Amino acid sequence: MKKVNIYEAKARLSEYLDAVAAGERIVICKRNRPVAELTRIGAARVELRLIGGERGRLTVPATFFDPLPDTLVDAFYPAASVPRAPRANRVAEGGSRDDRPTRPRRKARR
């Protein structure tokens, strides 16, 4: 492992990159205090990955889509910090357009 200051790292960056490619670690210091480390990254993936390679290995039970129990929902939305919405409106598809708050309309520009 080599320690170099920023000025030297700027001046000899290509040399240090060659050393890192060979497996050496370079620590870059600012006023003799370590700030960053240059290390070699892993090899890039060469082989192709198949899409859907895990098909048939994972099953989602039908109960996955059931509503969560109120005790679990209350853990995420404590009553003291967030007003509780009626249970029917907690589902993303639930509620009607009339239940939404309205904003005042802006005047049209001429």
C-alpha cells in the first residue's frame, strides 16, 4: 500500500492507475491524512444473463394481496403524528374522486 498526497496523485495519476490495475492499493492523503483509496474493481461481466431465469422457483401466495392487520398499519402510522384515514380509503384503488381535497381554480391568462 502506497500513501501519496493529492498533488503527487494528480501529477502521476496514470502511473498509479497502472499500479492499481496490477493489484496494488493507493491511499490518497490530504495534509498527510488519508482521504480516499484507489483499488482495483472487479472484472466486468462477460457472459449474458438470461431474463426470467428464476421462473417457476418463486410463488406468491394469494394471501400476499390481503389487507394488512390494523396493528401493523398503526405501527407505520402512529395516531399522534398522522390523522388516520378511514379503512376503506387506505387501499390505493379505493376512494372516489369526490373524497379528494379540491384546490381553488386559477384564473385563465389572456
